[in-house]
Amino acid sequence: MQALYAQLLVGLINGSFYALLSLGLAVIFGMLNIINFAHGALYMMGAFVAYFLLNLGGINYWWALLFAPIIVGIFGMILERTMLQWLTGLDHLYGLLLTFGIALIVQGVFQNYFGSSGLPYAIPDQLRGGMNLGFMFLPIYRGWVVIFSLVVCIATWFLIEKTRLGAYLRAATENPTLVRAFGVNVPRMITLTYGLGVGLAALAGVLSAPINQVRPLMGADLIIVVFAVVVIGGMGSIMGSIITGFALGVIEGLTKYFYPEASNTVVFVLMVLVLLVKPTGLTGRAA
Amino acid sequence: MKTRSIASLLLTTALTFALAGVASAQDKTVKIGALSDQSGLYADLGGPGSTLAAQMAVEDSGLAAKGWKIDIISGDHQNKPDIGTAIARQWFDVDKVDIIVDVPNSGVALAVNNVIKEKNGVYINSGAATSDLTNAQCSPNTVHWTYDTYMLAHTTGQALVKAGGDTWFFLTADYAFGAALERDTTAVITANGGKVVGGVKHPLNTPDFSSFLLQAQASKAKIIGLANAGGDTTNSIKQAAEFGIVKGGQKLAALLLFLTDVKAIGLETAQGLNFTETFYWDMNDQTRAFSKRFAEKMKSNAPPTMVQAGVYAGVRHYLKTLEALGGNPHDGVKVVEKMKSIPTEDDLFGKGEIQPNGRTIHSAYLFEVKKPSESKGPWDFYKLVGTVPGDQAFTPLSESKCALLRK
């Protein structure tokens, strides 16, 4: 039984990453209608920026949590301005293919220069060590990841669903022409939203840098699972993606305990089941 | 009249055959295919570096100046046996490749082994670990260089059991390699009076090991054996440190660890790990000189791993054999037979031999990862702890299950 508690907690930790990443995807899809396949590559860039900040600029983890999302977010906004904005109104497939291509290029460039085994990034001193919870030894850093990403997820949800800015955003996706008539600069808002979604991916990258290797393919390995999370949660649903992210982390954790061989397929099995029963995802509304 | 024409016919036929014979003996074209994981979790330990190693072997052989024409092509098997065999077939059927080298990932390596046997090519495997390549699945076309699971089990594994690590828990990569390494290590553990108390099979390329590590922790085994490789091993080791596994008194056995893995983990976390390799760039003047030349040509400036060194040594020996044959007969069995009859000797592995089952025998070295304070350069990672002579490190012929030995 004790082992089970431990597995639940570990699942929650992985769920934090799923939640943060699928949240960014849901924001981008919900507001821009773009299936952002570059999300994994941008997550990877977040981790690399943290690595560079530390090793080239001597800027520590805490500042990286702030700067890496901003830097990668700006990169994302440039992408949106120069490329993605021309796809407005076209079929989803175009956005998907374009972002997929961008992801391949970004990954290829990083792999060319940094190889595939990755670079080490140390856990910050303040978060080292762990505590004994009785049923398991919890590394402090992992506990921090769960709490921090929960806070970020809820803050993002609040921003979009409960504030005036969020209301503008949601209105702009419904009817951009009308919102523009009220004097709101819709294209700029869209760009900033993409930047926000990308920033969330980069933030997840910084968070994962000390746990995983900073590797060019770290995003590619994760992105497919995260897409499954978004599909299960319902495309574009903010709360749906947060809850599904954490829940799937836990389910995956339990699979690792009961039948480890299936741990990297269980998410997709669930996805198939959900799509069979409720094609719009758990919280999605019919289009 | 009739007899004369028959005689002349016979004469011309004989002449044609004789000429053809001369032509094939003097055929000095060779095509080498470097098949590897070019972009995945094993790309740094083999990958583009292995292709470079093969190129350097061709250059260093000096055969170009003697009129030989040697080409190298490379392919990415993406760690998928079906892709690996498809490339191998295309190389033999369309590109007329003579020899395939490297091929990390035991699953792919065993699949490719069958294709090469069928096509009568030459196979010098350096990247894969499974000892089956020279045991149950041995082939007259195959030479296995560098290392294998039997060697890893009988060096690192044995040393740990003898030092008191008598209970084991395995984290095993769920494919041919992990299974072979666990099997060979388990044999050593039980033979030395130890016991395996449990294990987990994890999918290849797992980013998060915390669930598995918690199970290993709960097992209370003295040794946690990592029967995995590349990115899986580095992630296991890093995350084990996070969960306080080594501090809790359990010891990690990195059964297979490469130079690039140590770089990825960082000395801070990797220090003190014991493991076995058959090549390290900083062994002697020759290895240092080669590694310097190699690193200058690598984009990452990394010195060669033992897998890449094995590709170099293997291709050198292959070309030496072709030179001794006076030409390329394009006959895999014949070339490999000749390769086995010539003792191996090169700057990287020293003197050795290829056994009748295809296993190359050379010394293996027990290393320990240095403390950060002991490291003097960017790739100065290892301390030599012991040397195991080749005949003790690799499967003795009496134990080998290879059918070639019973001819």
C-alpha cells in the first residue's frame, strides 16, 4: 500500500509537466486555432536557454525561470508574426504541418551542435535533498515542481477565464472583426497569446532541466503524449487540459507499478477509449 | 576440323575463365556501409562518430595510394529492426555494399545479422551488446568487436558480487539487449552465491525512472543493476541520485556506461561509478594521438567512445585482410574466415584475435569515474582500476553455443 502512495505522488510529478505543456497547447489552440506541433521543440529550447544562461551568463535557475520563458516567448512571437499569422482561416492541417516542420528544423539544429545524449543541469542548491514522508523519500525539487506548476496552471486559467483581458481574448477568437471595432488590436493580442503559450512550454522546459537531461530530443519524446492529453481533455479546454494532465500522470504512474511494459502506451489506449465514447474529449464542447 | 574447333572453343572458354579469375582477384573496389542510430539515444556513442571512425580507418589504411577505391555510405536505422533490415537489404541489392559496420541496438543488430548472412556480406558489429551474436545466433559472416553482455557481466558484475553485493534488483531495457545483459549478469550473480530479488522491465527511451527507482528502493537489494544503455542509463543514474538511493546504502551497477554518458550525467553525480570498457581515449600515446585527430573532426569535439574505436579497429582489420587476399573477392564467408586467421593488432585495442565464433578478444578495463576535483580537462573522466585479460573477459569457447564451433 505504501508503495502505491509513492507511485501516486510520482505520477503527480509527471502530471505537472503534462499539465503545463498541454495547458500551453490548449491556450494556443483555443485562441489561435493552431495545432502547435512545435511545442515540444519550444519546451526543449526553454531547457537549453536555462543551460546557456547558467553556463555562459552565470544566471542561476531562479532567474532562468523568468528569463527563459521570456526569451523563448519572444522567439515564438517572431514565429507567429513571420509565419503563423498567414495561416489564419486556413485548414488546421496547414498550421500542423508548418509547426511540425519548424519543430524538426529546431531539433535538427540543436542536435547538430549538441549531439543526442544531452547536457547536465544541476538542481539549485536551495532545492537539493529530500524529505522522508514515511512511505517514500520525496526529493524536494520534485515537490517544488508539483506546487509551482499547479500555481502557474491556476494563474493561467484565472487569466483567461476570469479577467477582462481574458474576456477580450475569448471574444477575439469568437468574432475578431467585432472586437476590432471596439478598438482592440486583435493581431497584437493573438501574437501575445502565442507568446504566452510558448512561454509556458519554455517554463516547463526549465523545470524539467534538472530532472532530465537537457537534450535536443527531450520535447519530441514528450509531445506525442501531451497531444494525447489535450485530445483526451478536449481540444482548447483550459481546465480540461490541466486536470487531464495531472490525472494521466497518475494513471501512467500506476501502470509503471502494475505493468511497466505498458507504461508508454497506456495514455494512447485511454485516448482511443475516450474518443470512442466521447469524440470531443472529456470536457470539450461540440464544435 | 571438328576437333580443332572444339579445342579452340575449350581454349577460349578456359582463357575467359582464367581472365575472369584474375579480374576478380584484382578487384580493388570496396563499399562500406555504416549503419547506426544517427539521431536517437545511441547516436552519440555510435552514429556520425562511427562513420567518421570508418573513414579514418580507410584513410589510415593507405590503400587508396595502392589503387584501391573504397567508398563509405551511412544509414540511420532509428533503433527499429524493420528499418535496419530494409536498409541492409537495399545496400546489398542495389548499392552493392560489401560490409556493414557498427549497428548499435541489439534488436536491430540481430535482425541485420540474418540479412548479412543471407546476402553473404561481411558484418563487423561494434555497437551492439548482445552476446548472442557470437553464441546461439553466430554466423560465418559476423565479427563482433569491442564488447558484449557476457564481458560486462563477468567484469563489472562479478567485481560487485565479489565485493559483497549479493542481492540484486534489475532495471532492464525491455528488448533483446536488456534481456541478454540481465541473463548474463544473473548467471554470474548466482554462480557467485548471490541472489536476484526482483526487477522491472522498462520501455526503451524512458524519460522518467522515478517509479522504477522507488520499486528498486523498496526491494532493499544491495545492488541496483542497470541493464540499459545510453539515455536510459544516464536518466536512471541522475534520478537515482535525486531519490537518495546511493545515500540510502544501495549501490548502482552501471553495467554499460559510455564516455558520452558520463559527460551527460556530469562528474558531480557520476563520480565513483564502477564500470567496464575496452577502450578509453586516455590510455596511452597511441590512443591519445588517434583521439586528438578524431575529436578535431567531430562537431562536438568529443573523443571516440569504445564503440567508435571498435569501428575503426574493425575496418582496419578488414582492409588489412583484403590487402592480404590481394583483392576483394566480394565473398563474406571467405573474407571473415581470412580475418579470423590473421591476429588483430591496432593502436586502439592492442593485440588480439578473432575466435572461430566471430568474437574478437582483447583486454577489458575496469574504470572508476573521477571526482570533479581530479578531472583536469573536459573529457578527463576515468581512473583505471584494473585490467582483465581478453581470455577471462569474454565467453570461453568451451561455453559458447555457436554452431560454427561444432563443424
